[in-house]
Amino acid sequence: MNPIRRCLDTLLVAAAILAAPGLALAQQDIAKSKDHPLLTRYPNSHITEYEKNYNAVEFAVGTQGGEPRRQSVEGDATILRYFHNTPEKQPSPLQLIRNYQNALKGIGGQVVYERLPKDGDGGETTMRVATGGKDVWVRVEPDIFSAPAQSYKIWIVEVAALQQVVSANKLLDELNRNGFIALYINFDTGKADLKADGTATVAEIVKALKAAPQMKVAIEGHTDNVGQPAANKALSQRRAQSVMAAIAAGGVDAKRLSAAGFGQEKPVADNRSEEGRAKNRRVELVKK
């Protein structure tokens, strides 16, 4: 930039601050606050509320009787409120919701719930994404009651995913003693591709089945109750088939294997808590 132009710009900014010191101060982030690493702010906005601790947050996951059906998610929570700097540049509530939805979709997330803005209601959305070994929940709620500049609030809760790589010996012991074993193979939200920990677990399954060449097993996929039942069942089927294909690729005869998805039909824990939902997101090996 031309040094004379830069100097003029600096003088203009300084003059504006001097002319409206209260406005400049109001547009600064509050002390010790910052954007969450996963989601930055909408342009031309500033933080007015900031909280970061271990907490439980209510997220809308569907409707019941015409009202949002909510469930509590417990984990490392970050709660922020942003105010737009100027009314002229602030987005509409729908534009805000869509921008955050698209940002999460861009990293493999899914929209769990949305309530579109209407008269007297700025709307709301719940999103979910598996990233960095965590199950992350996001709630965005535009505020339409402040004027002339409006605000919006974001809740982000990070839940550590269950990690499990079971040895071949333990797999065989559990299958022979109980007839099944529940495995916590983590997948990205809405996807069925095996990740590194899942590949390690499959390697142990292959070892176990090669050590017991007469054993046949069914691979059964299960989900929690977040989302639509039909979609959950289809997703669990794809995940079971993904695990089965990886076992067969490891050298186990595919005739010894079968795959089925049950979605949310067979919970083993209470879906009202995140701990329970994490236990319900599983793949089971069942001895045939």
C-alpha cells in the first residue's frame, strides 16, 4: 500500500475512534475471550459473552408435540455470544444459520435439527461432527430482539469418543463365553469409512477368526437415537458391511461372515445421557 495512503487511513481510523470512543469500545471482544478453534465468528462481529468449562448443554434433536425435543450433552463446553458490529452489515438470521451449517458440512458434519426463522423467532439449528477424536455438538441461535445491531449465540460441546482396541485373545474369550462382544469402532458423523482405530480393531478380529477357523460371526451395527430411525438403520448397515469387508480383506473367508444394521432399535444404555448414547454407538460381533 502507498505509505501516504496508509498514513491517511490510520488518521481516519484514529479520528473515528476519537469521535465515537464508546462505539469503538463496544466492538471489542470481552477480556480473555476467543473464537472456538472449530468455528470462527461471522465477519464484523465481536464477543460479548464467553464461558468455557465442563458442562451439560441442551440440544434440540427433533420435535415433539410441536415443540423442540431436547437432549442433554455433557462435555467440554464453550458458550459464546456475538454482537454484529453494524446493522448495515449484519446477516439475516437464516443467512447466519445456513453459513454455520455449511461450515460444519464442509468438514463432514451433519444437521441434526433446524427451526427456520419466522416472525418473533430467530430460529435455531443443532449440528454434529466427529473430528479430532471427539464427538462435537454445535447449537446456533440468532437473536432478533436486540436493536439496531443483533446478536447470536453459539454452544459447542466436545465429547471424547470411546476408544477401544481389543486383543484377539479377549475377542475369542468373550465370543466363547458370552456369544458376542460389543466394540466401539469410531466413525466420522454420517459415514461408514474405517478410521485408524477401527483398522487396528479389525486387525485383531482377523487374528481371532484365523485362530478359530470354524467360527462364524455376524457383524451388527448399532447407533444412538439422534436423527431419523430409517437413516440410522441404513447407516448402521453400511458400517457393519464396512467392517465385514475389512475382515474379509484381511484373509477371513467371507462365507463365515454376515452383516446387519439395527440402527437405534437395540440400545444397551439410556439415550438420555451422552454417556449412554456413546455406549449405544457400537459394532457387535455375534457368534453364530
